[in-house]
Amino acid sequence: MQIDFSFLQLSELILVGIAVLISLYMGRAVRYVKLPALIGYMFVGVLLGPSVLNVLHETALEHLSFLAEIGLGFVAFTIGSELSLTSMKRLGYGIVTIIFAESFMAFAVVITALYLLTRDLPLAIIFGVMAPASAPAGTVAVIQECRARGSLTKALYAVVGFDDGLAVIIYGFGAALAQSLLLAETSAGPVSIVPGLAAALLEISFSLVMGGILGLFFIQMISRLKNSHDILILLFGMVFLSTGLAIHLHLSLILVNMMIGIVLANSRRGLLVSKARQPLQEILPLVFILFFSLAGAHLDVKALPAMGSIGVVYVLGRIVGKIAGARLGATMSKVEEKITKYLGLGLLSQAGVAIGLSLLIEKDFSQLANQYDLPHAATIGAAALTTITATSVFFEIIGPISTRFALTKAEEIPLGEKK
């Protein structure tokens, strides 16, 4: 039975303080059993959230949503700052092959498995387009916590950074195709997939261009600063500005902030990169606590039993697709053996982007159902939202654990961090 503490009417500041303090010690506690600290942060969020105690009630979470967006902005900037062209060349351009292989393999495996289960092609396509999306925050948090360094770590930064961009393109194509198949069942006839694909490409292009412009602006400003405190303030201001602009203009905040980091990492000024990374390392632990405790509060654990056979097949299909696709791409690219073996295990986290796509699907397919009297479309939309919400709980738990396992097996975690 759920216990409801929302009657306490605590202010958002008090709630954030409670979540941060408890998360700090819960994160330390779970490390004793060799779990990533973010699992502890998420557990605190689930405990305090609407699913259990309802201390962090839905109204409070809505008011605090900007903290999660800012946290994701810092994560994206961190990813970009690790992606220098020099280090990427050492990995080889085969990393692009890996990104395409693991994304499209997850897409194909999920579609095939769900079609064999349901014989419903539009439904299978909709779940397929959500499979490539990953949650870069979980992977980056584990890398930062373990202080991992090495070729697998670099590959993980690159793949999770560009995963969601490709996922949005696949979504634009697949969602339009599924709608076309549904409308073919009526006298309305099929619709073109071009508008959906064009919209996805425009969003990604504008996000990268804006990030590039802001990155050049950031370099000019940081080059004039020497005090680490001033640089920290500049970092906060830039991430707040870029994240806010991305949301206001309906662009990808991940790609915009990541591009700022990429411009910095490739500025050919190693001193600038070090100046930015040093204060960034100091604030990331707090960013991760805020991000994952709030993410945990948003997870609806009561949805897990509702997964059903579709949810189970989706989970298994996505895991197989991600791991097999990463291995196939790595084998084709002839990269290091440890990247071939373990990269896929670091790509299993899934949350925000996939849930966002499922919300779009639920909204668009409900409108489609009402407009053309297609109850089938409404059923698919509802199934997508319910199932992806439930499976995200599973992936956000298993993803960080498998990432840490992969980094450990690849021997990229310093001995002092393995405790």
C-alpha cells in the first residue's frame, strides 16, 4: 500500500535538500556492494517519488524539471569535451560504423521479434524506432564515478553522444511509415514519410549549428579567464543559456551542449580544455545526484507488472540488438578486441529520450485515431507509452551495472576505484 506524504506541503528547496542528503549516503552505501552510486540516487528518487512515499509529488517534480534538463546539459557538454578528432582518429572512423550498426540492429531485431509475436507491423515498427535511443547520463555517470580511461571509454563517449541524434532520425522515418500503414487500412490512403524525416534532419542540423556557434563564443570567453571560480560561473552560464535556447527553439539540448564541448575539445588549445574540465569535475557529482534522484522520482515502478509479453520481448530484443550490433560494427571496423567484446554492454541504459518519443507517439496516434476513426492507432499509442515507461525502469537499473562490468572487464578502471 502506498503511503502519501504529500500533505506535508514542503517547499521545493526543502525537498531538493532532503533528496541530495539522502542520495549522498545511499550512493556511498551501494558502492559497498559494487553497484554504481547512481543506482542509490535513483532508489532514493523512487522512494521519495509518487510511486512510494509521494514526498516528491508530481507538482513538485514539474516545478523541478528544469534541474533534470540542466543536468542533461552538463552531461552532454562533458561528452563533447571528450570527443577530440585526434582521439577519434586513434579509434578509427569505424566508430561511425559501430553507431549505425548498433542502432539499426536494435531497430531491426525489435521489429522482427515483435512482429513474430503480434503479427502487427505498425506496432512492431513503433517499438523498433524507440529501441536505438539510449540514456547517455547513466553511462557518463558510471565513467566519471569510476574515473575510467582508455579506448573503450572513448568509444562509449562517442557512441552514446551520437546515439540519440540517429535515434531521432530513425524515429522520424519509422513513425511516418507506421502512420502510413495504419492509414492504408482506411479510405484516407497512405501518407508521405518525407515530412517526418525532414523535420528530424532539420532539428539535428540546427542543433549542431547552434552548438557550434555557441562553442566558438564559449572559447573566446574562456580564453580570457584564469580564475577557476570564474570559469565555473562561465560554465554554468553557458549550459543554462544553451539548454534554455534549445528548449525554447525545440532543438535537441543534448546535441547543442555536446557540440559546444566538441568545439572546445578540437580548438587545438589543450590548456583551454583543461581549464574547463577541472571545475567541471568538481560539480559533476552534485549534478548526477540531482539528475538521477529526480529521474528515479519520475519512474513509475507500478508500471513494471504491466509490461506483459510485448515488454519482455522488447527488452530482450533491444539488448540483443545493441550488443550484437555493436559487436558487428566493431568487427567490421577491426577495432580493438576489448571494444568489440564490451562496447554493447555500455549502451543499454534507456530513459528520457525513449519516454519522450513514446509520449509523442501516444499523442500523435491518439489524434490519428480520432481523426480517421482508427482505434488500432490509439491502442498502439497507449501500448508504447505504458511499455516504454515500464521498460525504462529496468534499463535504468541494468544499464549502469552492465557499463561498470564492461569497464572492469576492459581493465579501464583504476585499481583504487574498483572497491
